[in-house]
Amino acid sequence: MATTATPNVRLSVLPPAVGRAGLRGAIASEFTKLRSVRSTYWTLGALFIVSVGLDVAITAGTASNMVSNPGNKAGFDATQASLGAFFELGQLIIAVLGAMVITSEYSTGMIRTSLTAQPRRGVVYTAKAIVFTAVTLVISLITAFIAFFVGQAIYSSHGVAASLFHTVTIPANANQTCNPNGCTATFFGTDVINPSTVLTAIIGTALFVTIVALMAYGVGAIIRHTAGTIATVIALLFIVPILEHTLPDNWRWDLMRFLPDAANQVVSVTVGGLNPHLWSAWPQLGVTALWAVALVAIGAYLFRKRDA
């Protein structure tokens, strides 16, 4: 019986893997994810439209009120009026996107695919945070500058518009007092000060909205549920400050400066109407940033330790 000898054929194999999947590839992957879903464009579009649209309505209303009540021009903060809608509502809208960046992958099960492609969980979490922070900061800066310039275009015809490097002019007959933090002048019953330029107020507002987005991202990593994350962030930024007013004054005054919502100091270039129990603008913004760092750090720990 004849036998056929089969030669020992060496099958081709894939080349051995070299190196480890790194942060750069993860960042590219996360950016692709972020720009490939429609919810990103809808949320960022809503942020821009609401912030600028309400800015137009607010500035038009206050400008028309000045026609009938010229006395309202004294100590008027045109910068805060232009950025108020973006500051107050922008943080709420961007928190939705911050939650969905991470919770949407849990709801669809895509998080398991992401971690299969990149098993290093810390790299995935960091890449998401870097991409989301960069996109949010750019959009926030653009929105803040546009809201400011649109508002000042409306105010310019009423003589209360602020320039980008605006400083407060103190009348020669004003009652002026100075301290290490600056000088305060009282005229027409209004305290006016210039702790920061308009430019830093615009940048500070954009930074605040970005920091709130990071807070939502951290809470999303902790809770892993979109609705629960949004509800928690709303409670932290809007409900807790309301409940704080039910406390005795001496408790409330000590507590409020440690809450993340108290960074509204940064949006104003005048001291009129600001709470004297809070720190100045940038230290108060730093408190909000510490909240974001803590929540993102807790989220990172749980992201690495829990099953997907």
C-alpha cells in the first residue's frame, strides 16, 4: 500500500505583539467616539443656542429698562449680565454631556468592547477625561466670548458696554477706601471695584463650566447611570445651595464657601451684589476645581476596581 508523505509545512503566523497600547491611541479612539454620536452635537449646540439666545433676551431687556430708569446705570456690571445665561444654564447643559460621555457606554454595553480593545482601564479613563475636557473647554471659551460680544453690542448704544480689558473708572469725588485686595469707591450708593478684568471674567466663566463638566464625568463613573448622574449633579449644584439657606446664618456663612456652586464670584468684575462671606473669584473657583478633582479621582478608582 502506497503512502503519501506530506511535507511538514510551517504555517504563517502573525508577528509578535510589540509594545503596549498607549494613551495616544486611546485619545484618538475616544475622540472618534465623541464626534461620531449625534448627542454630542445636539448637546453642544443646545449649550451655544441657549447661552447666546438668552444672552440676547436678557441684555435687550436690561438695556430697554435703562431707557426708562437711567439711574440703573450706576454700578451696572455689563460683563456679568452678558455671561449670566451661559454661567447658570451652561453648567446644567454641559453636565448632561459629561454624564453621557461615560454612562452611555455602560447603558449600551460598549464599555466591555472598549476595555477589550484597551485592557488598561486607567488609560481608557484618562483618555476619556482628556478628550472631553479639551472639547468642552474650547466650546466653552468660544461660547463665552460670543455671548460677551453679542451682549456688549446691545449695551453699547446705552453707554454701559464693557471693553475686553475694561477697568472701572472711579470718579474724583468718590469716597474711596483701599485694602490689600484693591480699592473700593462708593458713589450713587453702589460699591464698585475691579478685582479682575473682563477678559479674566470671560475665561473664568468658561473654566467654571468646564470644571462642572468634569464633576459630571466623575459622578458618572461612580454611579454609571445617566439619569442618576444628572440628578446628582443638579442636586449638588442647585438643590444643596437652596437647602443651605435653611441653616442658621453662622453655619451657612461658613458652609457656603466650600460648595461647588459658589464660584459665581468669577463672572463679575464689580463687588456690588457679591457675597462678602465668600472668598474672592479665583480661590472660590479653586474650591469648585477641588470638587472636580475629588470626584474624578473617586471615579477613576471605582472604574479600575469594579467589573464593567
